[in-house]
Amino acid sequence: MLEKAVAAVQADQAKALEMFTKGEGGFKEKDLYVFCGGPDGNFTAHPKLVGKSLKDLKDKAGKALGEEMYKDAHEGGMTEVAYMWPRPGEEKPSEKVAYVEKVGDQICAVGYYKP
């Protein structure tokens, strides 16, 4: 899904970010979705957090998740960032991994819960 998202941002960034936020075009499947952050560190695409800080985001164990995504993301290849986050409808954090890639001025990612 992240590879498809990267291609969509490269083709038309504004349209892609809107599709990611709305979950359209195959960019949302069950609990998988694309989210992105812009050069200012704020979410530019997310089902609920557009305009809030991705760069300052910490996981439920206090790990500086957003900072790590911005630091490790690079163009032309995915990086994995592991963190603790509750599954939808749950309070207890679970292991989650996000595939992260830089696309122009965007940091985009897709996260999944480990079994």
C-alpha cells in the first residue's frame, strides 16, 4: 500500500493526500491506512489528525515515534519504525510497525499491528 501511496503523491500530491485522508482509492483496508506529515511536522493526511503534530507524536510507551519517522525516512526506500499503539477499540497498547518513506516534502507511512 505504501508503494502505491508514494506513486500517488508523485503523480498529484494534493489529490493523493485528500484520498489518503478520506480512505479512498484503496488507501484504507480494515485497520491499514496511509498517513503523511509535511515539512512543518504536522499531519497532511490522516483519518482524524490532519493539522496536528506528527513530529511530536509519542507512542503509548513514551517513544518519540514521530521524531524517529522524520529522522529515518528517506526517498527511494522504506524504513521500518516499531512502536506501541492500541488496536482500534482497545486500550492496551500492542506492537505496531510502520513502513515509512520520504516523498518530496512528505513523510508517508502505513502501519500494521503485529500478530
